[in-house]
Amino acid sequence: MTSPPDCRLYLITPPVLSDLAAFGHILGGALDAGDVAALQIRLKGASDEVIAAAVDVLMPIAHSRDVAVILNDRPDLAAALACDGVHVGQDDPPCREARRIMGKHAMIGVTCHDSRHLAMEAAEAGADYVAFGAFHPTTTKDASTRAEPELLTIWQESMEIPCVAIGGITVDTAEDLTAAGADFLAVSAGVWTHPLGPAVAVRELNAAIARGLARRAVAQLNAGEA
């Protein structure tokens, strides 16, 4: 995931997919509704067989729309299933090990919570992106840390490796995090549980991103004139 000139959506699947065919249809509609950079398949506690079945169904849907597929936690399984990348947490195999397993062309993302120190270590280890959060309360996972938007601004100003904002991101919070400096917004429940449906959520999130980017541009212009 190379550094883009803007901010893009990074979707994360619901934690449980009880009907893959039905979710595949929903996913296709969501991806057709607006720009999405990546889809993370995150099925905590699921068996390898369940994860493989999900990748088998969802990856063609994503790839047909130029959306990268990233598997959560498991570089070994991500490599075996030919995913585009893997996202590892601080308790998962480290970035260098994930790179060794998946090869030089895979995308490796690392959870860095609210820590620039962890993010710089990940960057030095060869991560393609770092993820900060949680920025807001989330029901998708137990977030042990709370990150502030200023962390995104500092990272954007000092580092080239893209940063992902994660945790409780919705249509209502996306603009501010984009303006602060996020390169990607990782969203799960904010899309799949949107009252008007995932496709509407993707459209509205992209509109919020556009507003945030406009604010970021103005702030950068004002900083340059100061």
C-alpha cells in the first residue's frame, strides 16, 4: 500500500460471516458505491478452513474492483491463500517475520496503538503502513488504547510511510481524522451497520473524506504562508 496523495477507505469485514454468499453480494455493492483501497478479512478465532473459505469467496469480488485483500494476524495463512498482504498486531508474528513469510511484494501493516515509538520500529522493520487507534469507542474489538488525532498530524508531517486510522470510525468522525492526516480510514461497523446500508455508508464516507482533504489542504496552505 504505497503512499497515496489523498486518503482512502480501508474496509474490515464483520467479525463473523455466517453466510458468505450473502455477504459477498453486500460487499460487491459496497465496493461499487465508492473508492475503497483495501479489504481486511478479520475473523478472530475462526478456523483455518473458515478463513480459507472466506478468502475464496471474497478475494475475487475485491480483486475484480482493484481492491487489495489483507488477512488479519496470520502471515502463514495469508501466504498460503495468496492474499495481497497481512496485518499483524503487537502480539502476532513481528513485521520482519511476516515479510520473510510473505515475500518482498506483499503489503505488511502493523498495529501501533497510540505509540509513535512502535510505529517507527515498524517502519524501520519494513512495514508498508502503520495503524493507529482506537480513535473512538468501538464495539468491533477490545481497544486497550485511545489515540488522539494529533498523532496522525505529527506522523504525516514527519514520516513517509502511510498511516491508517482505526477504531470507531463512522461517517460522523471520518472528516476530522482525514483532516488530521490519515492516509487510510479503517472502517468496519461504521459501514456494515449503517442504518441505510453499506453502499450508502461508503458513499457518505468518501464524501466525508473529500471534505477532510479540503480542510487539510487549507491548513497546509495556511501553514506554508505563516
